Amino acid sequence: MNIVIGSDHIGFDLKNLLKEYIEVQGHVCDDLGTYSRDPVDYPDVALKVAEDIAAGKHERGILICGTGIGMAIVANKVPGVRAAQAHDVYSAERARKSNDAQIITLGAQVVGLELAKSLIDIWLRSEFGGGRSAPKVAKIKAIDERYRR
């Protein structure tokens, strides 16, 4: 799978560990920054990752900041992108199965490395289930189209 990853300075260390973990599993993982612990504004990184997802350059994206909240807010501003914050296994799974989220956001100050690995594992293995969720995701896509104009 072709994955894009990004973080702010707070998520920098977790991002690097997850990138390595993902690559060891055989996935391609493009890093869009940040590349140091120097302060950076998370909206700048979230926008780059979300735009790559919207353009179809990557199948999935991972964003990491202190809580994961800010990254999700920014990524969801990009039409065609569905980003979900996850801090437990059930939410990570449902982000894909029910909401067809292409981006998962994590909080480096909220989840540790082992939990983050578990969240990534379940999210990458999960696929959109359609069914009763399909009309809801279609409504989200219609909202995107409405505000794209």
C-alpha cells in the first residue's frame, strides 16, 4: 500500500517510529515532514498530506500531532478527504469500515508507540464495508461537492 505520513514537531518522534514500522511491513511510506523537532504549525503539514490524498497520490495518510484533533480538523477541510482521529482500536477500525476514512490522525501525547502500531495495523487491514454506511458516506461526498464551488 502507498501511504503518506506527516507530523508536527510534537509528533515527530512517533512519526519516525511508525514510518519505520510501516516500511518493515512492506508498504511504501512517503514522509511529508516535519523533519526535526523544531516548532512547525500542524496545519501546514496536514494540508500537504490531505492534498496528496485528495489528488490520489497515496491510498492512505497518517497525521500525528499532540492530540490528533488539529490534524483531523485541517485534513477534513480539503474536499474529498475524510480524516478520523483514533485513540482506540474500535475507532480505528470504524474509521475505515463505516466512514471510509483515508486519513487517520493520532495524538503523540495521547497514545504510546505500541498502541499506535495497533491502531495503524487495524486501520490498514480494514476496508470500507458499504452497507448502511454507504448512503452516509455519499452524503459526506455531496457536501464536499456543494462547497467545492
